[in-house]
Amino acid sequence: MTKGQILGWCETAKKFYCDECAGFTGGEYVAGTINSLIDLVGGGLGNTFGLGSAAGTFSQDPTLENAPGAFLDAVSIAGLAAAPMASGTTHTLTTEEGTVVRTGRTLFPALRELQHGYTYSDLDFNLDQTGMSYCEMRGREKVISDHYQPILDKINAISPTNPMRQTYLNAASRLGGVGQ
Amino acid sequence: MNERRRKPKNYKEGDWFLVPLDRTGEFAVGRIARANRGLLIAYVFGPSVSAPPAAEDLAAIRAENVVDVMKVADVGIRNLEWPLLGGLPGWENERAYWPVPAFGHIDLMDPERGVIRQLKENLLDYEEKECDRETALSIPEDGLRGHLSAERRISRYFPEPGVVLSAEEARRARAARALEKWVARWEEMGY
């Protein structure tokens, strides 16, 4: 199994990019290894979460007490501002019997785990695949969502009209596994 | 912010706690082996008890006698749904004997592929390696348990007062109950 790598943040598309989707959206890319949430916000993620100039505050003040936004609330509470992050990760929420009732993806598995621990006390949070590129992560989420049909998944993992759809699915197919 | 969700932290590593068991009305005894940012590594022990054990009984419990060990959110303890008993002196010396175990899971899309995930001491970072299915099933199950989910899982080990099932026995008992339910449903449907 060969996994890709997230190369950075596309400021124009407001999306992460990997070697497969680099250049697809064009525009300004912020390249470089992403080591922490601080790096990400410095690279433009703050705007994605509607934080605007709060991103600057974030970089300088890891306690984030004055930063708005539910996302940064969670980061602050979890105390994860400087925690290292993994690359693309997919996860599931399962019942005690092991039934997959929700799937998801994140670049912040530790943070997502903490959020779910508080939100879904009667479910188990399970990391699925880790260390994926952005495209692999999107495709993998689609694959497991289609396979398990989780009842709590409200939206399509990849929109049928998404022009990157096939790229994501192709990336996931390289990860292997039943149903590929 | 978010005071509604987060009660103040009221525990520390090495503390003992009780987990209410829905089947018997008793409690399982647990110990916090590691704690970081709301995540706990909890060792759970039997037999079930109807009242908090004495300090000397707790001191006699060894990690090797664990019924199950799991990563669980701290909500149950913070919200006082899981009674907290507190710690005993000497945890610093004991800590090394209560390790963070390797957890295993089966790949969602490839049932023959197992993964072993070894958490680091901070419970946030980990190392992974692939293994076969049997190996992954033979070690504690990976994943973060919500506290209600953990309660139900732990209850499986204690079907009645004084009885403690092994993980394998609990799995079999659960499978048998599931089969009974399906048979009853099929009979209702006239098969």
C-alpha cells in the first residue's frame, strides 16, 4: 500500500492539495509540510473556518481565548494548538455491536477524536486509515460510506458533480481493500 | 466557552473509579492508567462489587488481572456518572506496571488485514503496523469508547453477580444472544 502526502494548502480553492490535485484548481499554493494546527492557520485555514484576521491571533496566542469560531473553541479546549497532526485520516463511528453508523474524514484525528468523545457518548470512534493524501482521504471516505451506508451520514461523501470525483476514487483504489 | 459540555477535571492518573453495570446493578472497578486531554486508558477489573472496595482490596489489584483495557472519553468521570474513588499512595512507582497496551483493529474494507496501533504516552500520537487478522483480534480493541458505549461493553463481562466472563466468552455470549434474536425474528416471520 502506497500512501500519498498532503503537500500544502491552495489559497485560491481553499483546499488542501496533494500531488494528484496540485495544479487542478490553479491559483496560489502554500507549499510545505504541515506540522501543526498553527502552521495550517498561518497557511490560510483560518479563513476557511470564517475566522478572518483571527488567524493572526491564533498564531501568536495558542490559548486562543479571544479567537472566535467553534473550531478554534474546540482546539483551545482540547489544548491541541501546538499538537502535531497527521495527514489525511478517515474514521467511523460504530455502535457497541460494531455497526458503522457514521463515517468521516479529518486532518486532525486527535481533535476529531476528542470532539466525538464528547458528542457521541454512546458510540465508539475508530480511526480507519491514516497517513493518506487529500485525494486518497476523500476517496476512501466515499468507499467506506458506500460500503456501509451509515444511517447518520447525511450528505454524499463526494458530490456527483464534483469534477475531482474520479480523481478521488482513483486515489482510493490504490489503497486496496475489498470493494475497490 | 463550552462550560455546558466540560465539567472541571476531577481525576488524575492512578485514580480508581467504578463503572455502573446495567445488567446487575453493581459496579465494575476501574483504574485510570493514563490521562491526557480528556482521553483515558482505563483498566477494568472484576468481580463486580455492590459497594466501593476497601483501600487494601484496591491495593491488591494487579494490572495482569485486567478484564478489559480500553481508551475511553472522561465524560463519565467528569459528570460523576462513574463514581470516582481517588488514588492510593505510590502510583509513581507503580506506573510502569500499568502500560499503554497496543490496540488492534481489522481493516474496514479488507477483513483479512489487521492493524496494530501502539499509542504513545500522550495518547494522541501512535505508531501503526500491519498484522494478520488473528493477531489484531487477540489484543485489546482499538478505538475511543464513548462512556455510555464503554458501560455497555463492560457490562458484557459481568452477566450476573459474581460471574466474570473473558473477552472471548463475552464475545461468544453476545453472538449467541444476537443469534437468538434473529431466530425469534425469523420464527415470527414464519420461516
